[in-house]
Amino acid sequence: MLGDLNIFSWKSKDQQRREDEEYARWAFPYGQEQRTKLVALMLELFPRENEATTLIPFLTCKELYQGLRNKEGHDGAIRKLLTDVKKYKRIIRKGEMSTYLALVVADSRIGEDLNYPTADEIRAMAKGFEVLHGQA
């Protein structure tokens, strides 16, 4: 009985479930297949990691990018995330920020076909961000 009790949350199980589903729809609007393809791509880019250790920085970067893009546009969001990377270093390592940004941008451009770029194309996009914003 106490296993289902979360003393740090005032939300009902139903409310928590709805919020979890809403977050999943935001994170992966095309569902489980999108998540599976994206995780496979991330594990190819970061072979020493696992699903959780790639999803956490990816989703953090996605949230930050979308918030900044709404205020500063695409280029401003990328510039800010690459130059202010110290703010996020507990979650996203400095050397990986451009790769996660490239993944987020690629993810924002895909459609229902889930045609993601290859790992090499993501690396090239990340390198382009670094060069463009003086990080290389």
C-alpha cells in the first residue's frame, strides 16, 4: 500500500499519469517508434552511454532550445546554448552540447516518416554549429 504513496506530491495517480502522457506526447509526438529510432541514433553517437544517460540531456536540451528559440529565434537559441553551456554542465557535458543541439534540431525537422539524419550527418551538423558560433 505505501509503495503507491508519494508523500512529496499532491497529485493523484490519475493526474500524474495524465501529466506523464502529456510530457511523452511533447517529447515524442510520433510515439514509441520515434523514441526508439532517436535512442538508437543517440546510442550510435554516444556508444558508452545508455538510454537514460542520453535521453536526459537530450530532453533537457530540447526544452531549453524550444524556450530560447521562442524568445531569440533558431540562431539565437543555438548561440546561447553553445556559449552558456556552463549553466547546464551538470546535465550536458560541454563537448556534447553541439551534438545534442544537432539531435534536437534534427528531431524538430522530422515528420511522420521519422527519417532521421545519419550519425555522421548529425556530427557534421554539430561541427557546423561549433564553427559558426566560434566553439571549434
